[in-house]
Amino acid sequence: MTAHTTGERADDTLATTGEHSLSTTAERKAVVELSGQAPDKDWVIVTRGLKREYDMGGEIVRALRGVDIAIRRNEYVAIMGPSGSGKSTLMNLIGCLDTPNEGEYWLNGQLVSRMSDDALARVRNKEIGFVFQTFNLLPRSTALQNVELPLVYAGVPSAERKRRASAALEKVQLGERMYHKPNELSGGQRQRVAIARALVNEPSILLADEPTGNLDSQTSEEIMRVFAGLSTQGQTVVMVTHEPDIAAWAHRRIVFRDGRIIDEMTELDELAEGRA
């Protein structure tokens, strides 16, 4: 049997990962080019030529200028860019909080860019779990009651609500704190309650907008480990951030400027770049 040196094994790994990266990039490009066609079930988010313009006192602001994105089920993606780059506008569109002026947005096989406001609200409640920079917890309610809240609105029976909310808190390692109120929890624990609340409806995507913006660096790392664990368990995560060290936790990073994608990098790309 021929012995391989460490360098040869690394080169073999790089060749394999490089080929996979090229293949994945080609697949993403192919799916966004199929205008008018529903993507297959592997793609949870697909946008094609997405544009959003706003009339600001007679001046047209072009927040998005034809954005093509394809995100597979179970991917962990960070969307980056400075203020005014278009990343927040894209988050609003992906979160079904707004609609584009032009282009297609497919979420879990549904063409949501053509839906009415009522239909969008139903899709939003079913398919998307939101995590924001501010925790938005009810101060007089326990962690368990805060997590139950979306299920209350959905008319889920009490026993089932408690079971699902307890399971969501266990997922974020807060099972032992479920009867504590927000003022009895640390900032990191409160954000974990907010993540559990976002998970309780079992959404197709977890959409996080600057989730560590109000946290110190140590607590931010704690929260990013929670997201990493959820990703490992198969949860699709899309995170909007302007912080490179936070975006580095994602498996893929998409960079915006002036309403366009200017760069895209995956872990495999970084491996290849490091060996160049």
C-alpha cells in the first residue's frame, strides 16, 4: 500500500472540496436561472431578479437591484453588508414582511412574491421563526409562557403548547430555567428564550436579524454556539449581520453593497483560498 504524506492528504481533501464547491455554485446558478419554475424541494429559499424600490419624497431609492439567491434546506447562511447595502430590505422580503417591485421569491416551494397580504401573513406564521436584536419578551411571563405565545395565537391546546414550548427550551439548553421570568435571566438566556420562541412553530427557516447586537462578546459566542447546534440538528438558519466575526460562524456568507451581491464565500472556498 502506498503511503501518503500529510501534504498529499490535504491536497486530496482540497481537490474534493473544491470540486464540491464548484458543483454547488453551479447548482445554485442553475436554479436561479429557471425563471417562472418552482424549485425542487431541496431549495427552501430562491430569489430571481429581486428588486425593491422606495419613493422617498419624490426620490427613488433602489434598495435591491436584481438579487439572485438560492439557499438549500438545512444551510446556515450569513447576509452581510454595511448600513444601506440592502441586507435589511432583503431580510424583510425573505421574512414576508414586504413584497418586491419586481422578481420572484420562492419560499419552500411557494411563490410568495405574488401573494396577498393575508396569504403572506399565514406563510410568515407557519414558515418563518424570527429572532431580533431586542428580545421582545413579556416581562411578567415566564420563559415557558413567552415561548408558548405563538402557539396561543395559533389556537394550540394548552397541554400541547406546554409540551412543544418545553421541547424548544430544551433545544436551547434552558430547560431548567423555563419557570423564570426575564428579569431573572441573563442577556444570553433571554436571547435563548427568544430563539426557542422562534423555533416553537417548527419553521422552515430561522431568520435572525443582528441577534448578538445587544450582547457582549462572551455572550455573543454563547448565542452563536446555539445557532451552530441548531444548524447541526438540521435547522435552516439565515442570519443578517454587519459583524465579520459573527458571520464567520455561518457555512456561507453573502455580502451586499448598494443593493447588489458583491461577494459570496463558503467554508470550502476559504479552505481552497488558504491553500492557494
